[in-house]
Amino acid sequence: MRGITKRFGAFTANDDVTLGLSPGEIHALLGENGAGKSTLVKMLYGLLAPTEGEILWNGEPIKLANPNAARALGIGMVFQHFSLFDNLTVAENIALVMPKAERLEDVPAKIDQISRAYGMGLEPNRPVWSLSAGERQRIEIARALLQDPKVLILDEPTSVLTPQEAEKLFETLDRLKAEGRALLYISHHLEEVKRLCERATILRRGKVMGTCDPQIETARSMAALMVGTQIAEVRAAGKHSLGKDRLVVANLNAPSPTLHGVALKNVSLSVRGGEVFGIAGVAGNGQSELFASLSGETLANEAGAILIDGKPVGTLDISERRALDAGFVPEERNGHAAAPDFTLSDNIVLTGHGSDGLTQAGFINGAKALEKSQKVIAAFDVRTGSPDPLARTLSGGNLQKFVVGREILREPALLIINQPTWGVDALAAATIRQALLDLCARGAALLIISQDLDELFEISDRIAVIHTGTLSEALPARSTTREAIGLLMAGMGEGDSHAH
Amino acid sequence: MRIDLEARAQRSTLREILAPVGAMIVAIIIGGIVVSLMGISPIAAGNVYFIEPLSQSYSLQAIAVKATPLVLIAVGLTFCYRANLWNIGAEGQFIAGGALGGWLGLLTNGGAMQDTLGGWWILPAMLIMGALGGVLYGLIPALLRIKLNVSEILTSLMLVYVAQLGLDWLVRGPWKDPAGHNLPVSVNFDPEATLPILFDGGSLHLGVLLAPIVVIIAAIVFSKTLFGFQVRLVGSSPRAARFGGFNDSTIAIAAFAISGGLAGLAGVIEVSGKIGQLIPSISPGYGFSAIIVAFLGRLHPVGALIAGLVLALTFVGGEDAQIALHLPGDMTLAFQGVLLICVLAADVLARYRLKFSMGAAA
């Protein structure tokens, strides 16, 4: 790709980007959210057309009108979010995107062949809903490989994998590289890039900041190129005194809310004031169900299953739990933590209407809501285009800072937060983690559910793992290895020997 | 060739306000074409439909009188539709209100129940009973939806026919005027049970004043109160609403109660202010036309007021066109249907752009 520029109106997403891919290399594309990585690869995959510049294929300029044209040339892509139908089998999902001439009966044999060649262990006739995230991702990769691509683009492929699953993916990628294919690997995770890639192109605000050899650079120096400023190391939790139990969960059981959901089984934990309790786990193992039970969006059968500051709250709703100084931040920003078509000040009212003088006799105090939202915007450096924009116009990182900041400024005694920095750029993630630790140092109890092990090890005092709705014993973060947590995440903890 | 709908990156307030205006223009053009195919000059028809009613005092009054039920019902429907509840049974709630309120008019007929207190209490009580009838009738689909998860679209629509046939039976049976030559009509209400006319010789009655008052209150509730916030939130982001601690069942009950109550109020105003007795059919389809009013008014109370006047114009113009041009009365309903389709299409085009692309689907 040479001199690629892409403009959307007045906004320049990519500015004179040049990027070369050679056969037999894994090339990293690094950048923060909004740096222009997705726009760039969409042009390479024929989903967007460049405003200026050209794409060269073996030296010849080419025009990619649509993804079909890209696939015909031999460019494949594995997207960050899976596009699979849960109720169909592996083979049916793959057959959906095959040329019309292919027959469904022939697909399983082809999948077997690919699966064996790359050690993917796919069973063509399993329904997708019964598979783990790692297996689902392998379907996506197999789907791309059936087209025999020369170039394969992978967008944040490890974001939902356990360390062991990620290692398995890396072996597959190494094998693809050895076959002489060119891989473009998009990631935030600098350690992975160091593990896999010989070259890395770093984008910031649509411009190439440089190309480097990840084997030589340190993770910190690459991160500095990515975000433009040196990221301060998050201050360690340090030695602050632990208070009394703020949150106690005792033998919480909850049936699965949906057909493919997860039931919670005998979940017990306790979090003290001044403590960060981390819950690790692969996505879809009961995290959202646990969050819903703790927040009160799903009520427990027994009041005593959940205690906040010693008070049984299992049958109280979310507003009543908020009134006991609890704060909640769910995983999904748009549509759950915030109403996307409402302004930021309206979104202050969303969780603050029961307190803070935001309502008087049923009327909303709009001025007060605006004042509070301005406070959050200022305190958490939320970048907005106008003073009180609609929530959905904010980028992911900025909206996340807003919904976390909204709760933190209420000074909760207990904060329960699901995936605090998911899909958020490094700078915003550091801001959020620091704010969480500061809140904890002021005596609040924090329960953090996260898929990001680095994050949990960085800020937690104790870590437990959730797997198929069961919570493991909490382990002290200082004296536990990533491998031990990784095994628990894969369901291979002690006393739980059955494989998944 | 393939046509795709592509979401527009920016929502534009101007585009959303202009969308219904553009829809009106397209609907008028389509109406003109249909009329000219029937051998009538579209210019003359346009004149009869839209210009003449606006130029005479009696027809202006008629527009206000017809707009009153449309606006009242549409404001109520706005609450339902904003909360993503599809009440299309306002016609039935209108009839239920008219019947229950009108019943009091029948009970007090001929000075009955007025010996001790006099007659001052009858009109307010009729209005309250009318609203109550609509509330109770509207709560049926709401409760069925909450308790048994039955689609409110089906139940509210089917209950319209129950109400229509119920009133028909009442007027032909128990409520029939014994001295009415066996016609299916009730007795005429006493003056104490009739909404007074505002100006001598006109048709403008006291009920007309209620519509703007309701619009103002609803607009304030909608934009300034926590309840209005909840209604908008439940419809726009149900999951965020639950996270906020708002109960969507409560909102569903409240929205249907408001919607039914305003439709019932409109019903009793129509019966007491305009008809003056109970007859088998008290509505020319106000409850259905109000659906168009609600959407044409951008699901906003003030918009409903404007849209209600526009739709009332098509009713009055349609009546004039029947007389002057011998156009069938159903033309009015057909035109309203075309208008609704155009409004909904314009809504889509305000949010998405059409993208034409060559080649097969990816």
C-alpha cells in the first residue's frame, strides 16, 4: 500500500500511509483505538476505497471494488468480532460464505483437511454455541484459509482467548508464515507482537509514526510511539489498610437467563474496603450473569445471598443497591452502561436519578445534570465534540472514561465493574486503572471482572477465576503465576479434571 | 444492481423536521395523480381539499373540532410509541370512553340525579368517566402483554372491534331511546351533559380548549420529568433503562393508561360536545387516523398538535370534495394511508441513504 489517504468529509482517517507486506512475514499493525488501523485494513480488504494512493499487488496497481475482489486475489480477513450463527454447525457456518458451486456435503471433508494441516482440532458437525471462543475463532480462520489466501489480515485475534488458546493460535500463525503467506497482525498487545512479528508499523492519528523491529524494541518504547506520550506506570496499590467486608456473596445460585447463557453455581466471595478483587475468565463463562446478579438487574432468590456492608440485598433492585453506596459499570458501553441516543447529561441521570439532587418532585434538574457531566468530562479527560453530545458520538475509549468516571465521582463505597478497559486505547486504560486504584485507596471495595490478565495482575490484590458459572478460590495476585490462572480459565483447576 | 440502506453518519435535526414536510408533498402529488386518473382536475381537487376549508369561518371551526380528538389521541399514542409499545387500539379506547362517559349523560337525562346537587357536576364527571373508560380499556392489552407476553398489537386492535360491536349493541338494546321510532340512537343529552358552544352559531365547543392544554402538559412531562425520561429511555435503550433501575412493566402500564385515558377523554368530548347523544358509530376512524398524526408529529406532543390540524383539514376537505366534486368519502382514508406510508418512508430516508451498487451480494 503506497501513499494511502482516506478522508471522511473533513476528517482524515489515514494520511499518506505506506505499508509493505512480504511473503513469509507476520507484520504487526500497531495503534491506539481510532488511530486508523481498521480503516486501513478495510481498504486492503475492499470494504472501502482509498481517497488517494494506490494498492500494489506483486508490483501491479490494483483496484479492489469489494471483498469478493479481494478474496479472488488471495486476501483473507479474520474479524475481531465473530460473525457466526450460534445455532448452526461449524460446517454450515463455513458453507455460508463458500461459492455457490460448493456442496454442503463436501464441506466437512475440507474442514477436516485444513483442521488437520494446521492442528486446529475443529469438529465440523458441532453446533457453534457449544464451542469456546478459541474454537470459534479457529472457525473464522479456517473459513479464510479455505480460500487459500496469500495475505491474511487478523484484527485483534487474541482479545477473547486464554493464554493457552492464544499460544495455540500463535503456533498456527507460525505455520502459515512458514508456508510463505503474508500476515498482517493488528493488536494492542505489545508482548504478542514481540512474540510473533519481525516488523511492526505503528499508526497514530492516521499517520505512520515509524516501522520498527519488535524483537529489538521494548514494549514500553513501542507503546510510547503508539500514544505519543510516555505512559506513566500505574501506581501500585501499595500498602493501605484493609477495612471491613463491604461485599459478601454466599452460595449465590442463578439459573441461566437464556438458552445459551450460563447458570451461576454456588458463587461465594468477599471483598473488603480498600481491596481490589479481580475475576478472570474467558468470555461467556458467566461474567455477565454474575454482574447482573451483583448489580440487581437479576434478583437473587434469597436476600442473604448478597450482603453489602452487612445488609442483605439479594432481593433489592439496582436502585436500592445504589442507595447503599454501590456503583456499577457493565461491560457493554453502548446500550447498557449508557443510552446511545441520549446526551451525556441525560446519561448522568440514568444512574444518578436516585441521589445527588438530580430530581426534585419528579422533575429532572437539567442544569445540575449538565454540571455533573461537565465534572466527569473534565476529571477524566473525556474528549467530546460539543459540550453535551449524544453518548453514541463518543469513541469507545472516551465513552468508557465517561461511564467509569460517572460512577467514581459518586464516590461509591463498593464499585463493581465488568471489563473496565475492553477495547480502550492504552492511554485511556491507564487513566481508568489509576482512577480505580485511587478510589480503592480512599477505602472503597472494588470488584473487577476482566478478560485482560495483565490488567488484573496489575491492579488486583486477589484474583479468582470464573469458569462455566463456578468461581474458583481467590488467590493472592502477588504470589500467583499467569500459568496458574490460565489453567483455571481453561477449566483445569485442581479438583476439576474434566477437559473442555 | 443492488440497493442498500446505509446509515447516515450524522443525524440532522433539519432533515428530521423536513422529512414529514417532504412526505406531505409526495403524498399530495400521489393524491393528485389518482384524482386526475378519475377524471377530475387535480388543481380543482387541491383547491377544495386544502384551500377552501382554510378560507371560511365555519370550516375553520370544523377543522378545530375535528382536530381535537385527533390531537388528544395522538398525544397519548406518543407516550406508547416512544416507549416502544404499539397501541393501535386507540379507536376502541375512544369508544369505551365515549360509552362510559355518555352513560352518565343517559343516567342524568331529563333532570334525573340533579335534584339535590343541581347539574354542575355532570360534565366534569362525564369527562372523568370517559377518561376512566379509556384507561380501563387500554389496560387490557397492557396487562396481557406484561403478564402473558401477548403482543399488544394484536390485542389492542382486536379490542377495537369488541368496543365497536359493544356500543352498537348497547345503542340498539338497553340504551335505545324508547321514543326514538325504533332508530338505534339514545336520547339526547340534557344541556347539563353537553359541552357548551363557545360562540353563538358556531360549532366550536368547550372541549376544543382541552387539546392545547393537554399538549402543553404532555410536552412538559415528556421533556422535563423523570417519568418522561423513563418513557423515552425504555423505548430507546431498554437494557440501559433496566440498568438505570427503571421497571419496564410499570412504564408499559403507565403509557397505556395515559394513551387510553386521553383516547377515552377524546371519546366523551366527541359524544358530549359534537354528537349530543350515543349512536352506533361515534368515530369516523379518529383512533386510526391519530396513528398517522402521532408519526407525522414526530412523536412529540407539539408536533401532534400541528399534525392533528393537518389531518383534520383532510377530513373537512374530504367532506367538501364529496359534495363539490362527487369524490368518494373513502378517498380521504386512502389519502391518509398514502400519507402514513410517505411519512414512514421519509423517516427511513432521514436516517439512511440509498446506496446503489453494481454486482451481486457479497
